[in-house]
Amino acid sequence: MLCLFKSAKRIVVLGLSIISLIVINQAFAEVAIIVHPSNSSSFDKATIKKIFLGKSKSFSNGRAAILLSATPKDPITEEFNKKVIGKSSNQVNAYWSKMIFTGKGTPPQEMASTSEIIAAISANPDAIGYMDASAATSAVKVVATF
């Protein structure tokens, strides 16, 4: 009986270890900032943050930026907010609520899937968005990863 208990305990510990590794792997997804392949603007973290907070409305090439984002339920949104914006998703939502209420800005357009983000950016030279870096294709240009 004791041997059976030890075996069951080992299986449970192994299962929990595997689940922990999966969760940790998802929590540390690399965020790719993507633009149309023809966009020759320069990008650094500060510039990207200003664009996505609506503090800068255009790229360094002078063209107006069209912001696209994943849905709030997509785990990459939380990663983007933490790694690039430096705020939690709740803080970012509160920021945009204030900007909308005061008429000072419009939040990024939410796209339902990564494939929609890629399609929209590949069709519009003025679009910028973010996605899980592992899903990037040659239809878009990755300008930064975080």
C-alpha cells in the first residue's frame, strides 16, 4: 500500500511539474512588434511605447500610424503591456478610458486573431501591431522583439 502511495505521489508531482513548465513557457512569450515590409521608420522601445499610448501619432517617416492589437484575452496582450508599455493590462485599460473620455486619443483597433493582425498589416503600409514572435511570417516586418 505504501509503495502504491509513493508511486501515485510521484505521478502527481511529475504532472504538476509539466503543467508548471507549460504555464511558465506561455507566460514568457516573446512579443514581436510588426509593421508593413515597406515601412522604413526607425523603432526603439521608447518610440513604440509612445506610438501605442497615442503620444506619438506618426512614424519617423512622417506617415500616420494605425495601431492594431490583439484582444485583451490573448496572453500576448498582457506580455506586450508588461514588457513594452510597462503597465498591467488593467492600468492600460484605465489609461485608454481616460484618453477616450477626455477626447485625447483612440486605443488600438483590436483584431480577433494573429492571422487578422498579419493580414491587416501586410495590406496597410501605415499599420503597426504586436504578436507572439513565433507566429511572425514574411508578410510582415519584425522591427523589435521584447
